[in-house]
Amino acid sequence: MRHFPCVSEPVAPAIVISLYSAMGLLFLLVAMMVGISRRLTRIERRLAAGGRREEVAAPSLAETPAGGTFDTFLNEDPARRLMSKGEQFAAYRRWRHENGLNWSHS
């Protein structure tokens, strides 16, 4: 029996290592797909639950940015336009508080 110098003996271990590597990669791929599937299921449940929530009330006319609340404030009383800017803003802050347009600081 003659040995050829270009053929190496450890062909079988190289095949085993390749098979184990392929199985490991396949396991990682399946694990990633299961994780993605769980996330998608969770997102679908959240979307389904979100559809049952009450609709948020549309902002009132005073809150719309077209005229703005400051313009509404000034239009309610023409004498407010004659006030200085500082007085206008102080009165505007009081007006917002009285009309419940401020964020609560609770």
C-alpha cells in the first residue's frame, strides 16, 4: 500500500467539524426565527388591544394651531391688545390656567 503525500489522513475529523458547525448555525438560525416570531406575536397582540381603546378627543378650537390659543385670548377682550407684552403674557397664563389648558404638575 502506497501513501500519497498530498492526501492527508484527518479527512474524517474535518467532515465531523463541518457537520457540527453546520448544525450549530442551523440551531442559531432556528432560535433567531423563534425569537422574531415571538416578537411579532407580541406586536400583533398589542395592536389588537390598542384598537379597542377609546379614541382620543380631538383638540378644541382654542387648542388648534391655526389661530392659536393666544389669538383666541386676545380676541375675547379687545382691551387685551392694548396691554404691554409682559401684561399680556401674564394675563394669558392666568387665562390658560382658568380655562384648564395648562398641563397638570402632579
